[in-house]
Amino acid sequence: MTRPATRSAHVLALFALANLLSYASRNIPFAVYDDLRATFHVDDGQLGWLGTAFILPHALATVPVGWSGDRVDRRRLVALGLVVASVGSILGAIAPTFELVLASRFLVGFGLAAIVPVANAVLGQLYGGTRKAFALAIFNLGLFLGGVAGFGLGASLGFPLGWIVIAAPGVVVGVVLLAIDLPPGEAASRSWTQLRHDAAIVLRIPTIRSLMAATTVMAFAAGGYQAWLLDFLQKEKGMSEGASTTLLGVCLFGGLAGVVAGGRVADRLRRGRVWGRPAAIALGMALTVPCATVCVYAPAGPLLWGASLATMFFISWYHGPMAASVDDVAPGPLAATAQAVVIACMHLLGTAPSSRVIGELYEAWGRREAMMVSTVAVAVAALLTARAFATFGSDAARAEL
């Protein structure tokens, strides 16, 4: 059933807001390292566990929650996740030990697992054809706005106040979600024994496997940048907290422009080549590498600011096209399941270890060398994405049958 454009736009805006809150909750710990060091007397290696503590349960919950999104009331599923995450954020703010802070991040990560796979599947239904990547790019604007909001709230309010403030809007958005109309999942069976079978169907699709490998390596790179960038700018570049936060704020505009441009480029290339969307992903990743390399080695100044802006622009291209590409080759009844399988692998094997691994390399090898590991990973992700060109057409044709 075709839905009115205004209703689709409302759903897109609400999911983008939920995504914003999700990434703000995810990023806010990275802006309060000094507060956590002073409060709990922890070192950089221990701080590296903050990202892992969020991502590990987030990744493990994604497949069963995403699979449920093909079968149950999607409104209640996402609303419940937002409430659980909000409770976790508050518990972390009042935790008396660092171990309990880490435990609270498990709860936040678990609660937010439903948003992206369910939203990607819903938006894939509402926006078809040549508009899909652009709509999913708009959804992913929440990722960048939320990321900056998390850093900004953390820097301005600190710990624990920032964690409490970020919790309240999640409950509000969850309540609003319960009142809107979402397209239902298409899968009929609700037996949990079906989960393994459905995941196996998704994993037998060659393009899904290629995109999964690429986005997993890319998630490792992005997770390393995300967890340590603010600290890197202050410790390695000698920038003040205010200057480094301002740089990230300026780069927000590059990221936002990149998300929109990536969606537009991917949809335009899709009109001429069936593998146009993966091509846009690979191009954005490839152009990121030289820009990010300059960022690592350039001193604080105009060159660093320009390279940082370009890095954020190109590294942002893949978000909308990646979700759209997965939706293009996924069987309709398993749309949310396919998104969940890719996201779970991405976070479990890519994002989850990234902050910890880069944190250890940060101490063992040095700051620049550690950040270059993430940059090399982006180049590898570009090559892995290119592997999907050969199989994309046939897999997309089968998905339409």
C-alpha cells in the first residue's frame, strides 16, 4: 500500500530524531574522559572499555530484536528500547563505581539495538526506487547531529549531569512513536526456532556477505576515530577543549553535507548502473583516506581544519547507500532481519573492539600510529565494497521475485 508523502516524511523525521538520541547517548562518554579519570581514577586502557561495554550487548541484541521487527508491533519495540536506554543512562550517572558505569552502558546499548534495523526496514518500504538511499541518508543525519550533541552535552555539562539530561528525551520520543502508523513486518512466523533459518537465508546472499565485511571494517575505523578523536586533538595537537570541540562542531557541517551528498550520488549512480549504490560507498571511502592521513599528521591550523572537514564529508557518504544496498538485495519478508544481521556483525566484530584496541595501541605505539590504523581500515573497507559490484545485479533481481 502506498502511503501519503507527508506521512512518510513524519515517520522519517521521527526515526531521525530517535537515531539522534541514540548516537548522543552512545557518544557522550567520550567527551567526559577527564571527569571519569578524576572520579574513578581509571587509565586510558580502562576508558577504552566504555565503547565496548555499549557495543557488545548492542550487537548481540540486534539480530533477535531486528528479526522481531519483521514480526511484532514495531512501534512498541522501538519505544521500549528507548525507555530501557534512558533508564540505563540515569543508572550510569548515579553509579558509585566504574564497574557499575560499564554495566549501565550494557543496558543503554541493549535498549538502542532496535532503532536502526527497524527504521531501515520501515523506510525501505516507504521510500522505494531511486529515493531510497537519499531517505536513509536523511535518517542518518541523526547519527551526526546526535554524535555532536553527545560530545557537546558531555563537554558542557560533564559527568554525571550530561548523562541525566540525555535520558529524558528518549522517553518522550518513545511515547510519540506509539501514536504513529508504521507499515507492519511481512514475515508470518513468530517462532524463535525460525531465527537461525532466516539468518542463514540472509547470509547465503553473496552481496550481503561482501557488504557485511566492508561495513564491519569501516565500523572498526569509525569507532576508533569516534572514541579517541577529541582526546587526540587535545593531547597530540595541543588544542584546548574549547578549540577541539569547536573543530568537531565545524566538521559537523561536512558530515551532514556528506550524508546528503552520499545519498544523492548513490541514487543517481543507481539509475545508470545496478551497482551504483555500492560504487558511491567505495568512492566515498577511497576519498576519505588521503584526507584522514593529512588530519593525523598536520599540526593545528588551517590545513588541519580543511582536511578534517573533507574527511567528515567523504567518510559520511556510506551511511544511506549501505542501508539502501542491503535493502535492495534482501528478501522483502526478511528486510529488518537482513539489516540486523549486517549491523550485528558490524558492531560485534568492528565497533565493539575498536575503542579498546585503539586505546591499547594509543598507549603502546603512540597516538598518531594508533589513528593511522583506523585510516588504513577505511582503505580496506573500500576494497571490500568493490567486491559487491559483481554480484549486486543478480542478488537484487532475486530479491524482487
